[in-house]
Amino acid sequence: MENIEIKKVTLRDIEALAQIGKQTFSETFSASNTEENMAKYLQEGFSLHKLEAELTDAYSQFYFAVTGGDVIGYLKLNTGKSQTELKDVNSVEIERIYVVQAYHGKKVGQLLYEKAMQISQEMSAEYVWLGVWEENPRAINFYKKNGFIEFDKHIFKLGDDQQTDIMMRKSLRCNQPSLYRS
């Protein structure tokens, strides 16, 4: 296994963030969506203007997985008002964990996930939550394997297509039962 470093993303890294964001999103979802919807989402979701706003948001953090100088994956976390849905001050949202397809199955996603959990614990979050597309069984299984449970659903808009995301959460309070048992 190659040496993989997890490093915080700064504004100086914005071009690399746009590139890895577009590449990994496209690799993950282009086969299941129309070319028009993908093009619209990639242009809007990973524009330098949007990424600059996200990178300068005090309630969002990005991290790269890097090996041999190459960015091979990334993580985006949101807290407080920057969370896409719940906006609970006691929670952390994992908005994105994406890994370049050539590195799937090589524990890169797990390293990014562990970074997310480390940060969440340092922030004394009560729980971590996320949304994952209902048609992405690989990701759903990854989160279930890491102790997440389903608790709700929400709509994710990709171009003109409304898709259902499964909302999942994991309690960080070891001695308290989760309110959402499946």
C-alpha cells in the first residue's frame, strides 16, 4: 500500500479541488445519469466561485487524500449553519467522501472517514450524519459497515432530476442509545 497523507485543503488548492471533485463525481455517477444533468451539476457544483465560498466558510472543511503528490480523494465536512439539512450544532455532516476510481478498494475512503470521525470527536459532536444516493449500494454498505443507520430520506437535485438520498447517522455517545434504531 502506498503512503497516503490526509491534508487540509486551502484556497491555494482550489484548482485541484475543482479537478478532483469533477473527476470523482463523474466517475461515480455519470453512468447512471444523463449527460446534460451531469454537465450542469459539474459546472455549477464545482465552479471556482462556489468552491471559494465553501473553502472560506468557517463551518466547512475540506481534506485531500494525497499519495506521491497526486490527489486521489477528498472529504468535505459541514457543521452548524453550513450543514445541508439538519443544521444541528451538536452534529457534523459528512457531505462528501469521494475517491478516484483507480483507488477504490485501497482503504482511501476509510482513511478519509477516519479523519472525519477524529474531527467530529474533537468537536465533541453528539453524532455524525450524511446523505447517500439510494442507488449507490457501495457507499451505503461502506457506511453501514462503519456503524451508520438509516433515519430519513431527502431529495438531491441533479440537473432536472430529483433523486432520493438515504440519510444515515452514527451516534458518537458511546453510552447513550441512538434515538434512531432500524
